[in-house]
Amino acid sequence: MSHFSRIRTTFRHREALIQCMQDLGYTVEIDTTIRGYHGQHNVDIAVKNAGGYGLGFVKNPEGTYDLVADWYGVSGKGEKKIAEELKRQAETIQKEYAKKMVLEQAIADGFELVSETEEQDGTVRIVVRRWK
């Protein structure tokens, strides 16, 4: 029996989400299915993770994309481990997505990227400038 877990996210912008997943090294497919241990799940955005199981995003009624995945077939992972893995994945994706959205808006407002560095605590420092 398949066991798909779902995590709510704040991802709203489809193209930015797709781009950040590609930047993280995932192969992305649109409007397809992901496979689980013994089944499949329809998703709006599908990505392949290193273990071969699918990871996907489904647009919910509020207009954001929920992260959907099935780690049931990965040995040694119970409910708590599944939730931890999904949370870790969501945090990594959220960080990349937020960076994309900030840079996209800065460029739209006429700024150019000066530098981008990751601090030791994991925060990202982005410096932009605009010449008048």
C-alpha cells in the first residue's frame, strides 16, 4: 500500500518553483504522476529524487503548492522519519525558492546583483544596487 505524505508550503509561483528545483539538480516534469512504494499520485510538478522515488507539488485551493512524497518503501523509515525527511526537503527548497523570488523582484525593480554569499549559519546575504 502506498503512503503519500503531504506538507503545506508557501510556494505560489510555479515557474520560480520549477526553476529552483532545477537549480537544486532535480529533473522536473509537469502535469504527471510520481511513483510511490506501491502506487502513483497525480501532481502538477514532479521531480525525481536520488532514491528514485517521486517528489511532487500539487496546487491546493489556496493557490500554494503542497509538497507530496512517498518514503514508505525506504527501509528503516517510520512515520516520524518520513515527516523529518519531508521537512528537511521543504526547508532546502524553501530557501532556494525565497532566494529566487527576492532576486526576481529586485531585477524587476531595476536592481542588479552585486553579490550573493551564504553565511555560516545558513542564511543567504544578497547585495543588490541600482544606478539612477
